[in-house]
Amino acid sequence: MSERHTALRSMHDLGLAAWFGGSLMGALGVNGAAARIDDTTQRLPIASAGWARWTPVNAAAIGAHLAGAVGELVTESPRMARQAGVGKASAVKTALTVGALAVTGYSKLVGLRLEKAGGPPVDGTTEPNHHTPASVAASQRQMRMLQWAIPALTGALVVVTAYMSEQQKPGQVFRGMLNRAGGVMSTPKNLGKMAAVGAVGRQLVTSGR
């Protein structure tokens, strides 16, 4: 079997890049630009329209990332079993992915509520003013936190992915395999076996065999 998985890695990395970059650009660019529109009743509809155009691309990016991540998990499963530290990093990465998916999905639901609100007067996409209806203002306050949570989680995924790439260097693999072998040999069961073997060896030596 080939050790190269270029297609899987490309899907994983490009999907994650679009997920992270799109969410960050949307929070800074789309929402920031909408807040500069003079008509306060057009700020929310224009931002909602921008996010709606990005949603299909974002969904495709997330799908590509997940397909690549699952593919890599399958192909790297033998190394996870042999190399210490890989399993823990994979668990952290999985938890971050689940969290990012949950926040992204909930953000979409809140965004749909804001889109259906029409054109209430607001200071910005996530900033209500004293004329904003209470229900809309509540959704805006939620979105204010969600818009930064997504790039924070996906950015953390980028860092963990970089760390896991470092784990694939030959020196790291070798040390990880030694650590895993040492950990297995140090379990109570195996220590008992090693002690029994040592005792038998000592008996053989003292008996002259």
C-alpha cells in the first residue's frame, strides 16, 4: 500500500483552510462592512445576504475536510496503535472538530433567525441599538460570541494538525514507538512476567544448568 495520501491530505487541509478563513473573513469583513452602511435598516439584510452566499461553499469545505480527516484516521490507525502520543492528539483533534461543527451549526440557526427578522434598525450585524426589537437583539448578542468561536476552534484545529504532522517525522515516530513499547512492558502484568522470567534465570544459574 502506498504511504502517500495526497488526495486525502489536500481535502483535509483545503477544507479546513476555507472553514477557518471564511469564518474569520466573515466576522471581520462581511459584518464589519455591513456596519458602515448609512441606512441602519439595511445593515442586517446585507450581512445576511453575504453569509447566505458563503454558506454552500462553507458546507462543501466542511464536507471535504471531514472526508479527508476520516480517510487519514483510517490510514493512520496502525501508527496510532504503535506510536505513543498519536492517539491522544487524535482525540483532541476529534473533540475540536465536534465542537467546531456544533458551533457552526448553531451559528447557522441563529443567522437564519436574523435573516428572517427583516430590516430592523441596528448598529451592526452583531450590535443592536435602542430601536432594535428585543428578540433580534438577543440573537445578535449570541452571534457576537459565535462569530469568534468558530475561527478560534478551527484555528486550534490547524495548530493540532501541524503538531500531528510533526509526529510523523522519522525521529518522532521512532521515539514514540519506543515510548509505547516501554509503556507496554511497564504494565503490572508484564512486570510480573519479567520478574518470573528473571527468577527462573537465577535458578538456572545457581543450579549450574
